[in-house]
Amino acid sequence: MMSGLPTHKENFTGVDIIFTGESCADAWIEKEVVALKEDGCPKVWVVTSDHIHQHAAHGAGAFIWSCKALVSEIKASHEEVERALQELRPTSFQGRLLKHNLDSEVVDALKDLRNKLAENESKSR
């Protein structure tokens, strides 16, 4: 407010950021909640830790989250995604390589074979 700029919207990584030119942000939020509800939006969420604005937004029909609750939810979601990814990807290559699933004698025999083949190849050149 009072920046001298007109009200405008910018998008940052999928989040709309509204700059209000003619009213304070809180008045704009209350007006926007009413407009969204009138347009048929079934759920409007307002995130604020200001109790007065929580009551005003709730009175306009919005669901309310405190800033702390939103941050907690984002962190919990991030942890849930990380856990799911950990279950899908192996923690290391250990156990996935053929040599980890063979007897040590077989691995040694294959190494010897590889060395002999390399020697024969270098002699034939």
C-alpha cells in the first residue's frame, strides 16, 4: 500500500503474489475472500497469525491457518515426500551389483578371466 504502484499480481513458483495499491493487504484479502466465495469457490484458505484478520476472514467464509501451522504442514509434506522417495530408491548400490550377489570365488575367477583376456588382447596387437 502507498507504494505509488497500481494493484498488480506476480507469480513466483506457482504462487500468486498480489501487490495492493489502493488498499491495505488485509482489506484486499477480506474483499477477495468474499469475491471467491460468491464465484463459487468451495474452499478459500487464508493464512495469517493476526487474530483480528483471522476472525474477519473466517466471518467472510474462509478457512484459517496460522503461519506456524502452514510452515508445519509444508515441512511435514516435504518429509513425507522424502520418505516415499527413500522407499523407492535404494540407499546405495550395495546389493544391486552382480558382484555383490556372487560368491567371492566366482568374483575372483571372473577377475582372472578378465585379466587373461586383457593380456591376450594386448599380445595380439
